Amino acid sequence: MTTRIGFIGLGAMGLPMSSNLQRKGFAVTVFDLDPAKMDEVALLGAARAVNIAEATKGQDIVITVLPATPHVEAVVLGDDGVLAHIDDGALLMDMSTIDANGTDRVAAACAARGVGFVDAPIGRLALHAQRGESLFMVGASDADFARVEPALKAMGTDIYRCGAPGMGSRMKLINNFMLLSTAQIVAESIALGTKLGLDIQTMHDVTGGTTARNGQFHILMVNKALKGDVEPGFTIDLAFKDLTLAMNAAAQNRVGLPMGAAAHAVFGGARAKHYASQDYSALLNYACDNAGVETPRMD
Amino acid sequence: MTTRIGFIGLGAMGLPMSSNLQRKGFAVTVFDLDPAKMDEVALLGAARAVNIAEATKGQDIVITVLPATPHVEAVVLGDDGVLAHIDDGALLMDMSTIDANGTDRVAAACAARGVGFVDAPIGRLALHAQRGESLFMVGASDADFARVEPALKAMGTDIYRCGAPGMGSRMKLINNFMLLSTAQIVAESIALGTKLGLDIQTMHDVTGGTTARNGQFHILMVNKALKGDVEPGFTIDLAFKDLTLAMNAAAQNRVGLPMGAAAHAVFGGARAKHYASQDYSALLNYACDNAGVETPRMD
Amino acid sequence: MTTRIGFIGLGAMGLPMSSNLQRKGFAVTVFDLDPAKMDEVALLGAARAVNIAEATKGQDIVITVLPATPHVEAVVLGDDGVLAHIDDGALLMDMSTIDANGTDRVAAACAARGVGFVDAPIGRLALHAQRGESLFMVGASDADFARVEPALKAMGTDIYRCGAPGMGSRMKLINNFMLLSTAQIVAESIALGTKLGLDIQTMHDVTGGTTARNGQFHILMVNKALKGDVEPGFTIDLAFKDLTLAMNAAAQNRVGLPMGAAAHAVFGGARAKHYASQDYSALLNYACDNAGVETPRMD
Amino acid sequence: MTTRIGFIGLGAMGLPMSSNLQRKGFAVTVFDLDPAKMDEVALLGAARAVNIAEATKGQDIVITVLPATPHVEAVVLGDDGVLAHIDDGALLMDMSTIDANGTDRVAAACAARGVGFVDAPIGRLALHAQRGESLFMVGASDADFARVEPALKAMGTDIYRCGAPGMGSRMKLINNFMLLSTAQIVAESIALGTKLGLDIQTMHDVTGGTTARNGQFHILMVNKALKGDVEPGFTIDLAFKDLTLAMNAAAQNRVGLPMGAAAHAVFGGARAKHYASQDYSALLNYACDNAGVETPRMD
């Protein structure tokens, strides 16, 4: 029998992911505040809901992909939200990147309501979501994981179980902390190297041949800032949000993160400038501007 | 005709590198303060010198692999040093990791003396040097590069030209700045993730599948600290020296490096503890100890 | 006519402050979850309330001195809270140190309810509160300030008007950011100086004679950590809370604070250790322990 | 008998200090590369030397006030320097702010040459030097201190003995580390407070009434940046030099300074901009510019 999926939130990730579900044989009902986004998925055969209730009732699985913790709490826990309308025995899978405490509150509310809960934040970029090549970090019981696994496989290629509900959110937080902080290390390295007179191609090739190799230089920046492209795949503002999740988790858990703090301050400084709405690879432009050198190019 | 090479400095890198030169048909004369090290290369057929003069006279190329700037300046520029004895028309190749200003002073002295100069610091680890798989970052004129290229190919597999003399030192500085700072980011990420309850295997696999992937976690730490091994491949003290080169270069060139500064402070703090003489992957142990969690293991 | 004051929250600050009000002729009704604290003020003639409602009804002014934002919002905005019971035409003065957004929400609720609102966080220590020598940072309209001024003068000697409602909270945030970050600078300075062999008395006297002079060294630490006393006047945990308010305000307002971030990380690291519940002057002990020197003493 | 003093270095500090010595009855011989500076002191009756030798021979005390370590080493230890010409039984007092290792080398050379040595760096500003109100941090034996004390009293009002030779340099390093780092804390505090809408007078008065009070805000900035005056009393570049002395000492002594590192990075960043040659109170302008607010004024 076809699995029925209610899909709430058709942003940069939700739109291609819901489209892939519909294409691959799931019965998808979409809801978003922007009708144009719903139209896109409807063209593939998905149903359109007029509100959260309609996207929720009668579904086997409800998926949420929303910007931040308050949105998830409002959509799931609100008076006319998902938990007010979801079928007994159905399951909620939240794929947003939110505060782990928020995930815990939603998980607890699902448990109290008697519905399953899975948190499965998304790794990689919108490009990968379009190709169905996303990576998912999944917090779920064995039983709940079995129920969502086919849907996850329809949307991505790499599915990592990270533990009980809530551990997906925590894994996402660590992943983005590591990559965003590394991005700033790369930005500082290139800025200093450029000031010392090194060619960008040389820096790229040499660090690509040692353990200095990392995805922020060799996958991200070569395709973005080093091509002069700072159109946002992931804005400095959103990156700052993710770093803030990590710093808050560190504070709550009594951990001091000296480099994390420095990174948070740099992203915070970039947000005071025009970089705020640029791609986070524009950290390179910010670092080069601070160092008084032109941002190098690899076209 | 066989190229004659004087090789001064048989440490963790110099010993296997000179051995490879001798094995691959160069006529090598070695010098080190430790006779036992000379014995090892002599067993392969190399000649032993009794002092710098003897290691220098009559050679086509003199190679130095020494611990730090003062050693290089003493050996090359000293009263009875390399430049006092090197043949006209010969060439000095310094493969030490030293301050770029030091490299510039040595290069200028070579130019004044009318001998060629190449700086070619070594990437990768002693393990790679033994296998002849080192990476070299080479600052040289075209003519000088042509003269050292066969020797470099006998010692390594990846030879990167970085520009004029002095640019090899600068590239090494950037490379190590990037990897050492990234190591601390990885240490903080794992410490926080462990405190949040994440399994080390999960963190390893997930970050290996996103742009968070980097050599410090996925090549270095999996083979060292995460196996409980902190025997030094590269000590915190030496790593601190390299970070200091970067911070000094930044200061001299009027660049502020907020994350570099934070990293420098962390390495500096680790040096006040027993970590000083441990492998730099023990940053993980330091971060976990600071966070109040056990260092995770991947055996 | 005697001004009637409901006083909610009899902690380290609220207890001496309410006592001073009662001593100086105000008609005080106190409420706290701890009956023993109410007994202390009742001995001076104050009335005891059994709940928030009783502490609120019939008062001219209601004063709250509570630990953190959630407590203030619960006590003021809760179903059976201050705003549910306060008389028309009365006024709420919150003297807690809380998030400025929280202050703004409470201020807005008061405005909507038609009652006056003043925020007046407390500077200086419990010692000063006992002596009636507190400093207050007041956010209030002219009319509301006139109503609370006599009460403020009964509790403190230095009353600073900082602007409209909400500006008292903001001033407190800046004040504590400055002093807490400076405390860590002092801690690092003394730790390094001690390692360099300098006597603490020398460091104290010299920096007391230059523009390096500051309250953290010359008022705080000489009376606490440098006497071997780390009994909390103000714990590292509470100090971390205050620094977090500043970092959050900076984030919200798009300001990067590189030193603030470093301070936040240090306090965060101290919280992972036994320093968490010690006086914040124990930053000195933490810095000296990290530097591998004994904490100096000035007895 | 009148004490004969050779005075080498007539910069912002040396000029008024040597003038005060001459005015107060010492027999002063001055030397500086700038003849105009020598003219100024000669007008008061001082003798002019044509070189270091002439400023050194026949003096009881030779005083040096020079920009940085290399200058002191060249002037004192050079082939035709102070130690080549100083009388047996005379004494060298270096009042420059230099690296403590440099001070130690000069002290050792003096001991080997059999002449006394005192290091006595200067606290406070040029303004105070003119008034004869400087503060001195003195490293000296009892016997040597007795010999220089009258001269110190002619130039300043506050004379602090800090221990054996070398400890004056170390005390200066700690003093400036503390005040320069605090200056940046003040800059960040004012920038954030301004962004939050607080008036500068309010911030000044409130923090002046709590333990947040410090010389950087309440003595320095009120007279410089907050008056719109960034004419250098002490440039960012020189301040960076002093911070670097502290960071180097920390490195050498295996101490990590997280806030010091952050401060060093900020000063380093400011040096990449036009602030480099402005007064260090212009940290405030830098912080406000980074935060996107106008620098406040207190005229």
C-alpha cells in the first residue's frame, strides 16, 4: 500500500525533497505559506493542503522542514498544529536544523500524544537534495526508523543513524560547527597566504596533498567565493544561527570552546556588514578585506 | 655523471630522505652530530663527513634539514659553515621548516656568494619520508629547480613549485597553519559531541560524508589519539613553533587572525601541561579533559 | 501617606533591600518561596504574603528581584502573577538582571495593562545592599521615575537614569560585560607575571599607579582570590549567565565581540571544572592553574 | 659632586626626561640622531655629543631610551657602542620598553664588563614625563638602585622596585598587557552599548561607579577617542609591539592567554587598516566601525 506523506515546508530543501518523494511513488500532500511552491510539487501529482490540519490528517508520516526552532514548535505544538490533527499511530519526522532542546520538547510531546517521532536533519546542499543525494542524520527508535527508511532512501543516499530521538539534531549541530569553523580557518589561511604572495592555485594544490585537505577549501570555496560567486547557498546569517546552536549547547553542557567562540565572533562581525546575506564562503572575502588584499580567484 | 650530494641533518625526516637518495644512485655524504645516525646511512654506501666543511666541499648540491631558524643560520652562515666551503657553482637546498625571513636571509647570502638556493620544506609525515612519498613545497628559479628536481623525485612523489626562493617556506607556513588550527576545531567538535552523547563512530562517518570532512579527523586522529596513541609524530611543542611562524608572519604583514590567535592560545595552554611532548592529535585529549568527558576511542 | 510596597524575591539582594525599605518607613509586604527569608523582614515589621496575589493587591509599587528571565516572566506574566492582581494605577519595578528582550516584553505587558513600569537592575555587591549603598541603573519615564525615586534612595546611594524602560537592563548588561571580561584580563596578567617571577604586591602597586588600574584587580581580587577566599559573592555560573546576556544581545544586534567571545569561552571552560560555584575572582586560580603556577596571595 | 649623565635617545620620553635632569642640576650630555632634539636640551645647558662614544666616556651613569630591542642591543653592545666606551665603575640604565630576553642579554654583558646595570621602563604618558611625574618600574640590585635613585626622582614621582635586573622589563610588559587588553574590552563594551541605544555619558558614569571602573575608559578614552582625538600618544603599532612582547613571553614560558590572544588579533587587525598610526584609544573607533555605529563623543 502506498505510504501517505504530509510534507510541511517547501523551502530550498523541502521543495526538491518532497518532489523526489512524489516522483518515487509516495502519495504526498504538501503545505507551504507560498502557493507557488505548492504548485511546483502539485505539477508532479502531489496534493495541496490549505492548512496544517489538512496536511496532517490521514497521513502515515508527517514531515516538517522549517527554518528554526520557533517555527517547528509553532507548527507542531500550536493550537491548530500537527499534534492536534495527526492520526493515532502516525509518525512525525522533523528534518529542520533546530536547537536540540526544541527537538527534545517536540519528541516528548509526540511521546505524550502516542505518535512516533524521528529527527532527521539534512546534510549537504540544495544541489544534492535536487539529485536525491542528501545525507540524513537520524535520531529514532528501531521501530520508527523502519517506518521512515523508505522515504529517506527516496530523498537521499547516505542515511546515518545517530541514536535515540534528539541525536540527529545533535549530530547536525556538531557537523555544522566543524565545517563552519573550518571555513573560517581556510579563509584566514588564504588571506594570509595571499598577503605573503602565494598563488591561490599553489595553496589549493599543496593543501590538497597534505592532511590540511578539507571540504571547505577543496569543495566549497573553489566553487563559490574563489569563483567570485557569493550568491547564497547558505547565508552567513544562517551559518551564524547554526554556530549559535553549538555555542548554546556548549554553554548548557558546561563546555568552553575557544576556537568556536572566535568563529562565532567572526561570523557575528561579518553579520554587521554586507556579508550577512551572502554565502558563507564569503568569509574569504571578509578575511581578505580585513587583511587588505584582493580576494584571489580560481576561475 | 653521478650527482654528489652533501646532506646535513639526519633527524626524523633527514635520515630516511638521505637514505633514499643513496639507494637511488646519488653519491651522498652525510653529516649529523649523532654518529649513530650517520652509521645508518653509511650502511647503504654513503660517505660520512666529520664536519660541515667536509660535507660541503666538492658537492654539487648541499641539503640541510634542521630543526629551526637559528640552526639553519648557524650551519649555513656560520664562520665554518656551508657558505664558507661550498664550491662555486654548487647549490644549497634547505628543506627545514623555518621562518620565511630566515629563508630570505639565507637566500640573499647564497646570491651574494654566487651559489644557487632552493627552499623546499617537507609535507606529510616521517612515515611518508621512509616510503619516498613525501610532498615538497619548492621555492626556486627555473634553473635551480631543474638541478634539484631529480633529487626531489628520489625522495618524494609530490613536488609543488610555489614561486621564487622563499615561497616554499611561506607555503609550508600556510599549510601547517591550516592543518593545526583545523585539528583544534576537530578536537572541540568531538569533545562537545561526546558530551552531547554522540558516538565517535557516528561523528566520524557523518562528518566524513559532508564538507566537514578533513584530514585532521579522518586521517590523523583516527590513527593517533582516537586509538589512544599520543606518541609524537609531531609534538605539540613543534606544532606551536609552526603556529608561531604563522602568527609572526601575520604580525609582520599586518594581518589579524582571530581563529589563528585562539588556536595559538590553545596550543600555548596545552604546552603548559603534560601534552607538550605528546603528538599534536592529543589536542583531543586536552579538549576532552577540559570538557570533563573521557576521550573517545575508535580501535 | 506611607507608600505601600510589595516586594517579591528575598535573595542575596532582595533581603537586605526590602529590609532597608521597611526600616526607612515604607509599608512593605514581602513574598518569597523560603519562609525563613520572610521571617527576617517580618521581624522588622514587614507583612508576609502567602502568594504573589497577596503581595501585589493594594500596593502602590511592586518590586521584583528574581534570578533570571523565566522567573520574572512567570511571576509577572503568569496566570496568577503580578499583572493579574496589581491595582490600576500602581507600578511594577523589576530590579532583576535579565535579558533586555524579557524586560521589553514585561514593559509592553505593563503598558497594555495600564500600569507603570521601571527596570532598575542593581550594581555592586550584597555587602553594599546591606549598607543601603547600592547603585541602580534605571530605565523609566520621568513620571514613573518620580514615583520610585524615594524607594531607590532608601536602598542605594547612586541612582543613574539610563533612558526609557528597558535601558536599565541594557546598562547592566554592558557594565557586567566590561567588568567580567576585565576580570579575566587581570587573571591572565597576574598568572603570566607570576610565571615571570614578579611579586604580587609589585604588580598590584605598579598597575595601581598607571592607567592599568581597574576595579577587578584593585577592589575585587585583593579582597577575594588574592586572600585565598573564593566563597561566592558572585559565582562563575552567574557571571557566565551575565556574559551570555551580552553575547546574545551582540548576536541579536549584529555585533561581533572578539574579546567578549574569548571571555565567554574561558568562563564556559571554568564552568566545566570545580570553579563553577566559586566566586568569579577564582578566574585567577583557574588562570594560574592553567599556567602551572601557584595562585599568589596578598594577605 | 655633580653626577654626570650621558643620555642617549631623545624621543617623546627621552627629550622631556633629559631636560628635567638638566634642569634639576645633573650634568647631562645628550646624543640623538636628530640634532634638533639635542638643541632643545642644549638650550637648558646640556652638552651635545657627536656620537655614542662621546656620550658615554667620563659619565657616571649612561641612560638609554630607545624604541625597541634591536636599537638597544646595537647602541649598547655594538662595536662602537656604550660598553666599548663606558668608564669602569660607571652604570648603564636602560629605560626603553624591550623584550625581557634583550634586557637579560644587556644585563649579562654589563656584568661581564664589570659595570652596573638597571632596567627602568617608564609608565604613564609623555605628558607626565614633561611634568616630571613619570612612574618607573625598576629592576636593580640595592647598590645600583642607590646610585640611580636621585636621577629617577628628578624625572618621576613614582618609583617601584620590581626585583633584580630584568624585572623592570617584565613588570612593564605585564602592565601594558593589562591596560592594552582592557582598552579593547572597553572599546567592545562602548560599541555594543551604543548599538543598544545607551548614551555615552550614562555608560561612563555608571561604570565609573562600579568595579567596572578602569583607567582605559575613565582616564584614557575620555581624553582621546571620546573627544574625537586620535592623534597618537601611543600608536596602535607600538601597542601591538608591547602586546607582542607579552605573547612572546607567554609562549616562551608555556602559558596560554586566551584573551591576550584575542586582543593581539584585534590589534593586528587594526594595524591592517588606517588605525595603525593612530592613538591606541582609536580601538574604540575600530570597534564602532565594525559594529556599524558612530563612535560616540563626550566633548
